[in-house]
Amino acid sequence: MKKLKIAIAQMNPVAGDVAGNTAKILEWSRRAETEKSNLVVFPEMALCGYPIWDLANHPDFAAASAEAVKKIAVETKNLAVSIVFGGIESVPSKAASVGGRLKVYNSLFWIENGRVLLTYRKRLLPTYDVFLEDVFFQPGNKAGVVKSRLGKVGVMICEDLWDDSYDLKPLAELKKAKPDFVINLSASPYYAGVRSRREELLARQSKKYKLPIVYVNQTGAQDDLIFDGASMVYDKAGKKVFQAPAFEEGLYFFEHAKLKTLKTAKENLAPEMYRALVLGVKDYFRKNGFKKAVIGLSGGIDSALVAAIAVDALGADAVRGITMPSQYSSEGSWKDSMELAKNLGIQCRVYPIQEKFDFVLKQYREQKRRYGDSVPVDGTLGLAVENLQARLRGLELMFISNDEGSLVLTTGNKSELAMGYCTLYGDMCGGLAVLGDVYKTQVYALCRYRNSVKLVIPEAILTKAPSAELRPNQKDQDSLPEYDVLDEILRCYIEKNMSAQAMIKHMAKKKIPAETVLSTLRKTDLAEYKRRQTPPILRVTEKAWFGRRMPITNRFVRNA
């Protein structure tokens, strides 16, 4: 690898904003030139944003993207820096002429001296988890090697490097061309533990093929996906020699002449996940034009954590809490919500729902009498009465949202969503599910982390037994296993995809009966219809709900 100065453009693009992304690519390219860089490298799909799903196949968008590539080439004609960025490339196809899909590639563009020196098409298209690239893109069929003023350079896009499960090995093909180094443009989403996996991959691949690898990753959030950046450079011996910050947009500089081996830092999961969630909320609001958040504060740990995240993402002035007590709400819950709000510096209003609740029940009984039906008495409505309270609270929050132009943040966690321990059009209603991919045990860990920075979540919230407070003396564990047990079963099922027998054997070591395991699996399957109706869920675990596509109608039953 020659003694180069490389600008690592760890960019936070906005999906669909070709003009805005183009302007940033041009601005940062000029900054790279000013800093005497030889090369500036942007992430995968930096021009278009990622992911963009079917937007990639719209002819107007394809045309705008093509024009933007030309614009970047023309406007950087007099720059000495070479520019590499990702975007889409569309070519005419017969299908498009009859109203079908365009032929679109996930491509890399290398620009020098006012012209596109190389267009490389991504070869390995991921089709697992949250990725559906083979639905929207065509695969490329040629290795990416460019002979530039910097020498011979190999180029790849994201999955091309993750070749373990593919017969095609793009890096092996590049090795035959004997490039000086390899560039990998990525839009690799965050999940807990992904950083160590990336580092292991880059170390292994660079050492195996004896090729330096410059890895440039997108940062920022796009809908439910959060990108952590953390771009890196590895030398041909498999040693890390450059590390960009995580979750921070910026133009960072790597000089080969000044390289030194860096230690691999241990991934601290709670701080990383917390930062990811803050970024997810911040970008969802910023990129979609929302200014204010409203949160139902129950006095419980989930809503407390969501409020803390929202304040860290948006500022206290942009966040409002609403506590909505009923006859089943404890005085402690109301006081805890008020103390939380005071600690966070947010306003918290009290909107009791008891009168509304009584009125709806009274009207319901009157209508039953009118039609000659038997009239239910107190204690016989059961779950319907519990869900009515949740739905009245959801109604209140959505009315406030409409009236004040704020976005409701839902507070349910992954454990509850898995088990269906939530109410459609009640606590599930809102615009963004902040904790929908966070297990309950992780919620506690995140709260402890946040309080280690500054104590904002009252101790009473952390230590009280979890309860929906929809009936007298209700506790979550009346309906669910203990959360440490539940979350272990759910991880085995959702993330590790273990068989029922393997899970039963695994949990037996912890003295958990087979029936608890099987009941948990069945309830998770039955709750699929609820999860289909959630707001977007910020992804922070290895297997997000969006990356797990299960049928709603599902009669498969596992046996011990």
C-alpha cells in the first residue's frame, strides 16, 4: 500500500435525498482536497441512502441518481483527490418497457479528473435477516479492479466481503489481480455484538489474502435500521491500523505513513445499545420532520427508559410525559412518573382516565340492555376491561399527538411483544417503537447504564415488580415466566433458531420445565398478528422482528 492519505467519509445519508446527499459528497470531497488527501471514500449507497427498497426501481429516482453521478464528476474535475462512493445504476430492460421492474444494480463509482473511471456492481446480494437485496437489485458479474493515479486498487461492496456462505469469493478473485489494497463500501446495520464480528472478519480476510482493506461504513438511522459507522482499516497482516468513531458522522483521515497497530477494544454492549437507540430516535425525528415527542409515563421501567432516550435524542424541551391513572394505578406509580419527569427536566401532565372508563362501560351496558343481551357485571368482563384502559390511554396520546403535532413513542419491549403481552390500539399505538427489539432484562441493563452517567431513573422504578396495573394486585409474572427465564427462551428461539428439543434440554439445566418452554414458543407464534401492527421497531439485536418473517396463520405445534 503506497503512502497515501485517505479521507474516510463516514456519512449519514438521507434516503431519497439525492440532491442533499450529492451536495454533501461534493462538500466533503472538497474538504478532502483541502486536507491534501489522495482519496476520499464514501459508504455504500451514499448517493441514495440505504435501504431504499422499491424506490430504487422508480424511473424518476433512477434518472435523478444517474444525473447526480454526472454532476459529481463534472464539479470535481479540477480536484486532485480521487472520489469513491456508492449509488444505484439502472440500465434499460424489456421488463421496464411494459411496466415491470427496472434492471438496477447496487454500484460503486470511482471518479477521477472529471470522469467515471470505474463502475463496479455489487456481486453478493444478501437475502437474509433485514436484507432483501436480490428483490431490488441485479448481481454484478465482474471483479472490481481500477487502475488509477493511486495505483491498482480493488473495490467491493459490503456483502462481497462476507463470503463464508457463498460459493463465489470476490476477494479471492481480486487477489489474482494483485491490487495494492482493497476498498469495501458498506451500509452494515448495528446490532449488539456486530462490531466484534466485523473486526474478526476484516482481520481474517486481510490476513488470508494478504491485502490491506479500507472498510467505510454508513452511520445514522434509516427508519428501523441504525448504522454505527465505526469504519476501519486493516493491514495485510490482519492488524487494525485505523478506527473511526462509532455512531458519529464525520470526515476522518488515515495516513499510511503514520500507521500503527490498534488494539481491538472490547464491545461494551449497554452503552453501545443505548447510543444506538438515541441515534435511532434522533434521526427518525430529524429525517421525517418531527419536532416533539409525547410518551405515556406509567411509573414503570420501560416508559422511564424511553423518556430518558427521547430526552438524550431530542432535548428535554421537545419531550412531554403524560400519566393517565385509573382506579388500578398505584399512588407510587404516579409519584415515580413525576420524579422521573423532574429528573429529566420534562413536563409531565396528569390526565386521569377513570371517568372515560366508567362512561364507556356504562354506555356498553346500556347498549346490551337495548338489544336484549345479558348485561355483564363487574368482574365478568376480564381482559376486555383491562384492554379498555390501555386503549383509552392510547386514544388520549393519539389525540394529543394530532392536536399538538407530536409523535407518540411506544414503550413496549421485545419480551412483551414476543408473548403478545400488549394491547393492539392501546399501548402499541404510536409512531415509533423504541424498545420493541430490546429484551426486558436488557431494559434493566440500559437503565443502570443511563443512571451510571447521571441518575435520572428513580430507584423505586428499578426495584418495583413489573405490572401493567390493569387489575387489582396485577404483576407481569402472573402471566409470564420470570423475565430472565423468558428472555433466555426467546433468545434461543428467535436469535439462535434452536429446535424445541434443544431448547428444552438447554433450559432443563436451569431447572425450567419443558411445558414452560413449549408454552412460550406457542404464545410467541400466536402473537405474530400483533407484531404485524406495530410502529417501526428500532433494530438492536441480531434477529429483529422485521428480519424474522413468520406466518400469522400457523398451526404448527411443537411437542416435547
